[in-house]
Amino acid sequence: TRPGSRGAGGPRSLGRVRFKLNAVFLRPSGASPAVCPIPLIEAVEGDNVTLPCHLYPEVNAEGHTFDWKRDGLEKWVYVYRDKKPVEDDQRDEYKNRTRVDPMGLKRGNMSLLIFPVKLSDSGSYRCFNVLRRRRMSGSLLVLSSVSSVSSLLFL
């Protein structure tokens, strides 16, 4: 079968999603910087995608309050408070589709897993750690959504 086809079942959508994240190092005097080290992440719609965010040097973030927000939205994509996720403050379309790794938090890793990623997840994201006063940001850009294989053949 050709890329993008389902064999005898016909074509499938090839939604491509690209995350463009600039490395951000923020360090007020005497504090550990936060790092968002990945310049570009690309994924197919339906895949699991991780938006990286961690404290450097490694600091246990289990007791920290932090959130993930997407620009232009009033509610948060993900909120972590009192050592657990807080769904009441989370946008409905991200409920049951986002999480952080509890073991990673022990190493300062606040990276957000979005599963499955949707074309509508496009936008600018930021992670903010309240205790450390750290903000990391990046953009999620939808590249293309192709609905049939035949249109790919004539590009």
C-alpha cells in the first residue's frame, strides 16, 4: 500500500501537526532556570505528543503548582496543584487527553503529554511553575490535513 492509504479500505486523513518550541532559559538571581529544549516536534494527528518542560538542575516538582495554558483560551490545558492534577480548572477538550509523568516530576520534569493530538490543538502553549516563577513557551502549528491520497500524487 501507498503511504496514507488503508489498503483496500481507501485513503485516510494525513493530518500533520508541528510543535515549534524555542529554548527558554529563565533565571532570576539565585534560582534554577527552567528549560524547554526542543526546537521542533512533528506528529501525525492521532499520535501522542509530549511538550517538554523541566527545571534545571533537577528539582523535585511533586509539591509544586504549575499549569499549561494555550494562548487565547480562558481555562487551562492542564493544572497540577497539591500533588495532583486539577480537572475542575481544565478545558473540557483536554480532559482525559493530557497528563504528566508522576515519576518525571520527581526529577523536575513537567512535560505535558497530549494524547491523541488533534488538529484543533494548534496554538501557542506555555508552562508556568508558580513556586520557581518559571515560564516556558512554544507554539503548536498544524501543517497540513490531506483527505485523499490522490491529491498527494499531484503535488
